[in-house]
Amino acid sequence: MADTRRRVKVYTLNEDRQWDDRGTGHVSSSYVERLKGMSLLVRAESDGSLLLESKINPNTAYQKQQDTLIVWSEAENYDLALSFQEKAGCDEIWEKICQVQGKDPSVDITQELVEESEEERFDDMSSPGLELPPCELSRLEELAELVAASLPSPLRREKLALALENEGYIKKLLELFHVCEDLENVEGLHHLYEIIKGIFLLNRTALFEVMFSEECIMDVIGCLEYDPTLSLPRKHREFLTKTAKFKEVIPISDPELKQKIHQTYRVQYIQDMVLPTPSVFEENMLSTLHSFIFFNKVEIVGMLQEDEKFLTELFAQLTDDSTDDDKRQELVNFLKEFCAFSQTLQPQNRDSFFKTLSNMGILPALEVILGMDDVQVRSAATDIFSYLVEYNPSMVREFVMQEAQQNDDDILLINLIIEHMICDPDPELGGAVQLMGLLRTLVDPENMLATANKTEKTEFLSFFYKHCMHVLTAPLLANTTEEKPSKEDFQTAQLLALILELLTFCVEHHTYHIKNYIINKDILRRVLVLMGSKHAFVALCALRFMRKIIGLKDEFYNRYIMKAFLFEAVVKAFLNNGSRYNLLNSAIIEMFEFIRVEDIKSLTAHVIENYWKALEDVDYVQTFKGLKLRYEQQRERQDNPKLDSMRSILRNNRYRRDARTLEEEEEMWFNTEEDEMEDGEPVLLPPDKSKNDDEIMDHFGKFIERKKLKDGDEKEVLTKSTLTGRQSPSFKLSFSSTSSGSSKSSLTSQSASSNSPGSPGSPGSPGSPGSIAKSTPHTAAITTKGGLIGLVDYPDDDDDEEEEEEEEDGEEKEPSAPLTKKSRLGS
């Protein structure tokens, strides 16, 4: 068996000035060749790996604290500590350190913490020790000045601390404190306050052990009541002795444990309430006080955890029906504080702690407590439950799934949590918010485990939707039976907002479970009833729920929305909001904009076909007109299936001339079909772009003529597009064949009266100034609602048209670049 004297825990101080546990092992000291000196070695008790290898540097300041701690700094901002299981082991290693550094093992610090200036070093060398004035009433002012003068210098602080330790000066000061109080000597009491505060800033464990001893701690607190800056003294001792009562809910047989609990509470009170808030320069001077409290808490949790008799009795009384309410409240409060202390533990120790509580039956005990009527008891139980969920949600999920096999839904632990959330008496629903956060953690798939044999996500979500979801949604369903919410008070509105927040989370993170539940229970329709709530935040929560569903772009959801005409509530809320520019207005427009941008065809058609008349007058954004445009383009493609095949030809790599040319032509093709309007006017293409459009249409017309059409056939490939409020040009290609075999193509454009490229009023068209009408060998016309107008050719089109005509007549000429590309299409 390993020597327990050498058993230690290794700690390092993190950036938050908290100690991190690096592991448990056994320490030894030996010469390490690589480090060229005597070193401290700690090997892990679990696998023998090296936890620590630290050379004992002759210039490093080692501190011995609380008889079982050795603390030092390896480098700047890197502090280490060894916590020994036994005092004998600490003394043994301390002697080795002092031996290397040539120090007397009776000291508690081996070196100065900060280098002194040459002047200070010279002054201090000339005075080997610090002589304190006699501890008398008349010399208190002198002593207070001496303490204040020593604090800036680390060496002087060290000498002052040694003088206070060696002469038993603190106890003498506390005797003077009683004299001053009896004589009501306010000036002396003010000096004692400054002296005791200065002793705290010396940051010495040995002095703390004297000050925090059972016989001295209350007098130390008494000295700190007389702050010179206050007109009246504080009453800290009265609070600790009369108001703060120690309740031993379960008898603690270990006197050392009991004394440690008392000491830790009082020292924590001194740190939090008695000592003034330290300045930036004083903050690091209290690091030893923080460490003192931290290690005390670790010891308390460890001692209680090892006392199986104590824990067994605690849980037995918690779950005993005969335990009276006052006693049970005390037991729950103790367990809550016990769990709070565990937060100081490192992860591996905290894991052991919660496993111990789980084995003792903490979750069944919480279930009993949460079923009680006492609000304070339930509140404390909720805090304990939150510690368990935050640390190990899988443990809680496993328990509730096992429990479901034996109990009814009404008494399941998770349903009790939901009921407490729903029935929170707090008008602000503070408890409900906390519980909703816990439920969210439990149903979050991100922290669920997956093993080879089972998937926690599948099992737990199936359980939750079968046994618990109906409890969660009950208030929502009860409040949305009519066309408007049945209850509109603020507390109910807040509760519904919380429920909707959790349901929205489920939509985002769960798959078929929530989908089946929403569709089968018609949840979305009930949620959208809340769009008519007088509370804007509730309407926004309902809208956010629907927006999350639409954001999934799931056709199952979309069909459900369309079948039930669920956009009606949203459109109605939008119209009722009027011209107000608020969050509701923006959120609704954003949802429709999402449908337009993502081109969700089914929803686009549904909205336009059913709600266009209500939305067509909204012109301060282009969202609804954009939806209408999408709808018209969609209808156009449905009516003309060959349109898509033509587009596929454009995209086919076999006929690609080069990447740049293809991109330009495709862009022109789609720009021609889907011109974007600005301020109600068409965006006009420059003449050369229009010319390129004509070339493209001719080339593809001839290709399709040779490949697809027989003599005498005439087919329409594109039909007109009619838009309400704004229109973009669409083209109709017609092909004809003569007996001579020469083919002619005519380009027919059907357009509304709005000015579009190639229509009257556009540059180079018959209706615009400066246009020139020319006759061409082709039969071509632009068809508008006003009748037929001759096709206008641009002056620079002559050469291209002649080349095209000669190609059609079969003449053998050197092909131009466009015709070469065309012949490649026909290959």
C-alpha cells in the first residue's frame, strides 16, 4: 500500500484566480539530471504518469499554509500548490525544500516575493528584525502607522508578519480591543480597525490561522466593525450570533468537520461583508484568503461525502412521509448548500460527488419534494435539480425514462418540472424562466450521447413527445380555442411566450418528432391565434415560430400550411398593423421576402393566388410585387415546358463557346426575360445588348428549326407574361418554311404598354426620336396590344443579317464567328 503521508493533490492557479485540480499522486524529492538539481516529483496514483516535475530553485519563494499546503510560483502568473493528505508528509517535503535553500524549516516562507531596490535592501540589512512597540493603549497610533508604512515593501511586510507571529501579538491586540470597547475609546477602536485590516493585507496563512481560530475570530470581526469612515459602527457580531443560526439538520459526529463549517462560514462572511472592497492594488494581497476559503470548502465536501451514515440519514429523512415540513425545508436547504459547495470541486471530483448523490437516490428524493405544496421547499429543490441538469443531463434523462416504465405521466419528474413552470406564482415568472432553461437543456440533442447499442436522442425524444409534450402545450391549446386568445393578462402572455420559445427550439433541433406533433395536433394554427394578441411580444413569438418552420423549406410543412390557409392570420395581422413601421411589420415582410428569395414555389403560388388582392397595394417595399413576378414566371414555365429545355441548351457544355461568352449570353437571355424594374420604370439595355439578343434568338431559332420542326410546322415556344403593376418583356419565336427550302424566322414580342427594350419609346424603336425604319429580307414584327408595328433593325445589324441570309440560302462563304458557333450547335 502506498505511503499516505506522501499522498498529495496538485493544483495550479488559473486566470480567474481559482485553483484547478491537476490530479492526485504521491510526491518525492530526488536529484534530476536533466534539471541539474533536487526536484519535486509527483506521480499519478492511477497510472504512475508524471503529474509534476519541478526543480527546487534556490531563489523561489515557497510558502507553507495551513500545515498541509505548500504554494509557490514557477514563473510569472503560474502558481502551483501541493495539498497533502497528512501534516507529516507536508513537514517532510518542507524540510527538503528548506534544506536545498538553506533555510530554517520553522519559517513559513523561504524567500522574498518581490525584489527590493538597493536602497531598501541596504536599509533592511542594517536592521535585521522589526521591533514592534509595546502592545499598549497609548501606542496603538504608532503601531497603526508602522503597519501602514510596512505594506508597500514586501520585505518589510515579511518582517512585520514574523514579528506578529513570534510575539503572539495578535492575541494581545484583541485583549486591547476589549479594553477599548469597555472604555468606549473610539479613537483606539479606529486604530485597531486600521491595524487588523493591515494584517489581512499581509496575506499570511500563519496569521490567518491565529485570527480565524475559534477564540479569536469574533474579536477580529469586532475590530472590523469600527470603520473610521462610518459615523456608527456596524453590527456584524450581532448578526453572526443572533440572526445567523447554525442548524444541524443531521447530527454531525465529527467535531473537526463541525468546526471547519463554522470557520468557513465566518471567514466567507468576513471576505464578502466585513472587509472593505479591495482596491486594484490590494486585490492580490488577499489571494491567500481566497485560497483559505477554497481549500476549506473542498475539505468539507470531501468529509461529508465520505460519511455514508450522514448521507443515508439525510436522504431517508427527506423522503420520509412522517418528516414535518419545517424539518424537510431545513434538509432541502442543507442539500442545496452542499451542492453549491461542490461547485468549488474540480471536474473529476465533482463527477464523483454527483455519482455519490445519485447512488443515494437524490432524483427520487427531488421528485417527492417537488410534489409538495411548500413554495420555498420547491424553490430549493429546483436549484438542486438545476445543479444536476447542468452537470450531467444524461443522468437525469436516464432516470426519467426508467421512471416512465413504472409510473403514470402525471407524477413523472419532468412533468412535475413542467407543471411548476406553468404554475409559477411569481408575476415576473422568474422560476418559470429558470425551469424552461433546464427543459431546453434536457431536450437539446447537442448534449445527448450516442453509443453503439443505443441512441439517447431517439429514445429520449420519443419518450418526451409521448409522455410530456402534451403537458407543455396544454396552456397554449387551452388559450387558443377561439379566434382570439381567451386570456390576455400579462402573466399568461409571458408563460405562452416561454412555451413558444421552447417549441421554436424544438422545431429547429428536432426532426420528425416535432413535425408529426405539429401536423397531427394542428399546433401551428393554434399558435397563429396569438397573432391577434394585444401583447406585441406574444404575436412576435408566434410569428417567429412560423418563420422557423418556413425556414426549414420542408414540403410537408408547406402542404400543411397551404391546406389550412395558415397565412390568413399573418396577412390579417399585417393589415391590422397598418402603416406603422414597427418590429411586427418588419418581421412579417422578412418572412415573405424569405419565400421570394428562396423561391419556395408552393408557398409563392399559395400566397399570390389567395392573398394578392390584399397585398397588391403595398408598394413601400417590392417584396409582394417580387412574389407576384416569381409566380408569373412559374406559371409561364408550367404553360411552356419547352422553355426549360431551351435553357438547358444554353447551359449544355457541349455547345459552350467559351466560359465568358456563355455567361454573357445567359445573362442577357435571363435579363430579357426577367428585367428588374426600378421605381416603376424598366431598366433599358444599351443598343449593343439588344443586338446581341437578336443574334442569339436567330441562332437558336435556326437550330431548333433544323432539329425539331418539320416543314410547314409553326410552334410557339414562349408566351406572353402578364404582370400586375409591372411587366417584363417576353418573347415568342415562330418558325416557318417555304417551298424553296429557305427558312425565315420572325421574332414576335408581346408586351404591355410599359417601355421595355425593343418596344415603342426605347432607343432605336419606331416610337423614339432618331430611329430609322428599314425593310429586311425577314418577315418580322413586334406585336403589342396596340397592334402590329414593323420590326426595327439597328444600322449596324446589316452585315450580320446578310451573313445569316447567305448562310440560310446555302452559299459557301467563309463563316463569321457567330455562324461558326451556330454550326457547332448543329453538329
